[in-house]
Amino acid sequence: MGAVTTNPWLIAIINMTIVFGVLIALGVLMSLIQVVDPTKKKADAPKVAAPAPAPAAAPVAAPAASSNDEIIAAIAAAVAALGCSADDIAYVRRLPNTGWTNAARVEANSVRKECF
Amino acid sequence: MEAFIVALASVWADSGFSALTGGHVIMIIVGLILLYMAIGKGFEPLLLSPIAFGCILANIPKNGFDAPGVMSVIAYGIHHEVFPPLIFLGVGAMTDFGPLLANPKTLLLGAAAQGGVFVALLGAMLLGFSVQEAAAIGIIGGADGPTSIYLAAKMAPQLLGAIAVAAYSYMSLVPLIQPPIMKLCTSEADRKIVMKQLRPVSRFEKIAFPIMCTIVISLLLPSVTALIGMLMLGNLFKEAGCLDRLSDTSQNALMNIVTIMLATGTGCTMSAESFLNYQTILIICLGLVAFIAGTAMGAMFGTLMCKLDGGQTNPLIGSAGVSAVPMAARVSQKVGQQCNPANFLLMHAMGPNVAGVIGTAVAAGTMLAMIGPVAK
């Protein structure tokens, strides 16, 4: 089959419309997947039962393990390196998975040298 | 003595030197410059080195690449679109769709950045390229090497070398090309915006998305089923949790092997006869225009999104909508941190970045459906 049209303006307008349309449809699909996610309730359940988070007033929460002290020290040093003081830290608390997962993602994306 | 001279003359006549032309010498020098840029300057060394070496090999006269052998197998893989889908398999296995699933509106940024494709298409047609050639040149603006090669092989095989080199050269220059355009298209206040942390994405979403995405896009645009299918298959290997061996092979061993073949094969298309002409210069210029337009449109759409959502979106992530995974996202992160050292945009920019990969494949599929491949 030959070209439907050879008018470049028409090709550009139709193509951009289709690209936007398909990606919007994908967005709807993503929302749909999130809505029908059967594992969502299981993941939410422990959250309800979880105890209230530590009060935000404490400047730095004092965790029991010494390894946590090292992590907090490293975070404070990183904050200081960005030009802020340790007093700017309201609290340090461990988020369920997300923060560490994101850190791993950042690292994974930073070490890749090639570009495709 | 006479026999010795005849033997020498025979060796000379059989050697490449006897058929060496000025064009070959120029292209060998181009290959050496590209090698220097890759190894000496570190511009995309994993891709540019084999491309440069392939360029040198292609310009050795009487190299016998037309005869059956490994080089003809590599050429077959390039001209019959074998390697781009295999590269997409590896890209899929290395890609995390989590940021995109957590913030689906960034899909629009990936769509907006495809504007560069059509700006280049318009420019190419105004400069006298046929509609098929213009479509293949335009896709350089998607900053997606495998899709550029895939479309060029189908729509303008005679321009494949120039298009592939332009695409990969500009992709390696993303950190130099994008920042000034990003700054031009965004205000300093907007660049300082700190975006909210993304929500956690469940394993179910990560597994369901590649499957559903493949079915929807392939049914809509069957001509890009190979590209989208392999991209999503690779991602399924990664997310399934029980396919670690396949995921590992896809993103490491297979990816490296196919990269060697694809890049060397691309370099081998850079023979003096097909590369040293006026069209190549135009393609290189149009590629730059496409990149600039794609970056600008992504950043401008990011600004629009920022205004519409009450300042929740940092417009710098819009420029990552041109594919170039993950370099374009890194550029968003770097420019963002120049304005606000406490800002971490990398994961937010990965959303439009992977959306750009899908968007470029959709744009390629749409052009194939509308214009049709060139008859082989």
C-alpha cells in the first residue's frame, strides 16, 4: 500500500495526535491496572495495623542499633555538604522500602554508561 | 627477476592500496576521529567504538564483505531489522517502569518530546527528501538508536549509515546539547521545584503493565510489534521474579553481543560511496534540529504541566521525553541540581524518559502505517 498522504503538515499533525492518543490510552491502562491490583489490599492491610509514626518534634530519632547511628551520621554529613546545618534535620526515620528502593534505582541508573 | 616483479605487481593489484580512493581515505580518517571521540573523550564508547571501527573496515577496498561470512551475517541483521528488537530486549530488561507507573501523567511529556521528530520530517521534505526518507530522518529526533535503525532499514536503507551515525552521535552529545535549551525554555523558579516522592508501585502493576502494553500497542500498530514486544518481554524477564537467568542474559551477555554486531554493522554501512555526499550533511543538520526541537517541546510542555498542576511538576523532566535512556534523565537531574542542590529529579525524569522510548516506537509505527515501507 502506498502513502496515505505526502503532505508533511498533515503527517505531522496526524502522527502527533496518534502518539498523544496512544500514550494517554496507556496512562488509562496504568490507572486501570492499579485499580484492579489484587495485591493492593494485602499491602494496605499492615499499614492500618501499623503503630503511629514517631513524633516529628525530635530533631533526630535515636534508633537502637548502632548501624542506624552511622546511617544518620552519613545523612547529616550529606545534608551539611549541601550547605545546610544539622539543625535543619527535623527527623530521620526509615520508610517502608521506598527510600532504599529508590536509592538502588538511582545507583543503577547512575552506573550505566551506555545510552540507547 | 622478471618473475619477482610480476609477483610483486600481482600482490599490488590484489591489495587494497591499488583501489584506494580519496573517499576511502577521508572515511578512514572519519573512523579514526570517531574512535578518538569514543576512547579519548569518552563519548558513548560502547557504541561509538565499534561504529568507528566498522567505518574503517567498510572503507578498506576489496574487503570481501559481499561474500558469505560473518560480515554478511551482520549486514543481514542490520538490513532485515534483526538487531534493533534484540537491543530492545536488553533495554527492556534494564528499564524500570516504576517511575512511569507511579506518575502516569509523565507519559504526556514523552509524547510532547516527539515533536522533534515531526519538525525534522517537515524540514527534510522541504529540503527535497522523499516522504519515506523524511520519516526515517525525522525519527532521529526520538533519540532512540534502535528505532532509528529499524525505521531507516524499512523506509530509507540507502540512508541507514548517515541516520544511525547522526542518531548515536547526538545521543552521545545529549549532555552538551540539552542544558542550554532546557534553561532557555524554563524559568529559574520552575527549575527549583522539588517534586513529591513517587508512590511505591506493586509487583502486580510491574508485571501486568508490559503484558497489557504489548497487547494494546501491537494490536493498534502491528508494524512495531517486534520492537514493543521485545522491549516489554525484556521488562517482564526483569519483573517476573522467577526469570532472573533470562533477565541477566538479556541485559548483559546478549545485550553486549548484539551491541557489538549492531554497532559494527552500522559502521560498515558508512562506505565512502554511500556516506560522502550532500545528503549526509543535510541529515546531520536535520538530526541536530530534531534533537533541539524535541528537547524544547518536552521542556515547554513540562512548563505547561507545571502551570496546570499548580507547580507540582519540575519542567526540567520534560526534556527527558526524548528517549536516550538514561542519559536524558541524568541531564534533567544535573540541571535541576545546578538550580537547587537539594533537588533529586532523576527518578522523576525516568518516567518521561521511558515514555519517550514507547512514544518513539509509536511514532515509527504510525509513520510505517501511514507512509508504508520502501519496496526492497
